[in-house]
Amino acid sequence: MKYEIKSVITDSFEMEYMKFGSGNRTMVIIPGISFFSALLSAPSIAEAYSAFAENFTVFLFDRKKRIERGYSIEEMAEDTVTAMKEAGIKKACIFGSSMGGMIAQSIAVYHPEIVEKLFIASSMSKANDTFIRNVGITEELIKSGKTEDMVRLFLKLVYSDEYLEKYKSGFEFIVRTSHDIDVERFLVLTDACCKFDISPRASEISCPAMAVGSRKDKMLTGEATVETAKLIGCSYYLYDGYGHAVYDEAPDYKERILDFFGNYAD
């Protein structure tokens, strides 16, 4: 699957994005927190979402390159919308996973004109106690200089044991390269998630929306997906037997997204 990596450069930020597909409709992917730029996995992402390439032109937007302390989810949403417009996007089906789902909700609330449909994956409208507690543990490990232990814990929170075992060598490589992680950036992103709360305005989301998660989500619980759907007033679905990153694990997940977005605009 061919793809392009481009940059949006404004007076206040620089943000990279990838683009692939040739469809008449537009899909935007907003990924969650990762230790390194999601665009380092561009070939795998393009292949994983190849089923969308015929009917959609697909974009994936990274976070801006330089972030500062106090950078909020709402500000990330504003920067992402600016980048979308600079890339020529007028309206899009948005798929946001984890932190990306928080950003996507903010976009749908504050910029409804740019959202055709909204698919929220393993996310929440307000940081819950489980998530805040997990982030607290990872922060303590970082402050203690135990970055490898933090990475191992984070991976266990995000993926099921079965998935970790299946791709053990790849995950061990991530652990071995943990010394290259920009921990300050990671802490800014997790702090933004902990402070996120769009629940008072979630009901303002007017586009068709769906929330999907996992009952065994150790990062923020399956209940977070249900609560988000209820606040928005949309349908939801919970998988069994997968982790927080069910969007990577479940073999039918991409088909579920495609079914919701539909092959044509409503």
C-alpha cells in the first residue's frame, strides 16, 4: 500500500501526517499515546487499513512535534483541526483510539462542521479513577528511573496477555529501546488525558457516533466505553477476550469501523 508522509507547518506548530488511498470520502485516524511517533509504523498502518483505500482517502495525524507542559486535549483538538484544514480536509469520518478518541470527541463538540461520523475506540469522556491510578504508577516508575519497568507495565495495560505473547519479540524490542523514549513528552500527554473532561458537553455531539471497547480493558475499564456512549447518546459495543488495544487485536475490528462509516455518505 503506497502512502505519503507530509507536514503541516503553521506559525505556532509543525505536525506530520500520513496519507493513503484514493476514495472520494475522507477518513481521519487520530492515534493514542505511543512511545514513539505513530508515523514510524506508517507501512504497517497503511496495510492494516488497506480495506478503506478504495472508498476513502485516509489521513493519520500525529501530535505536533514540540509540545509544552500543560498542553491539553482541547488544544490538541484545535491543532489537529488546523492541520486537517491545511491538508485540504473539509469533512471527514474520524476514528480516534484511546487518547485519539478524546481528541476526536473534542473536535466533534467544538468543530461539528468537519465531522461526518465519529468512531470512538477504547476511550472516555472523562478520566476515571482506574486510568488516573495507572498513570500515577507509570509516572512513579519514570521518576525512579525505571523506564524499562514503566514500558513493560504500559504494554501489559494496553494489550492482552495472549497478544503480548504472540508478538513477544516485537514488544521486547520496544522495551530494549526504552532509553530512547522522550519521557517528558510522554508525561505531558498522560497528564493531558488525566485532566480531560468533556462529559458536560458530550451530549452536544450531533454527528452519528459509535463507541467500541473491551470488557477486559485494564487501562481504563470497559465501563468507560459504556459511560461515554451514554453521555453522547450513541450505540456501543464491547468485545470479550481482548485488551485496551482491541482495535489492534480483534480480527474484525477494521470491518466494524468500515460498516459504521459505510461505503458512501449518508
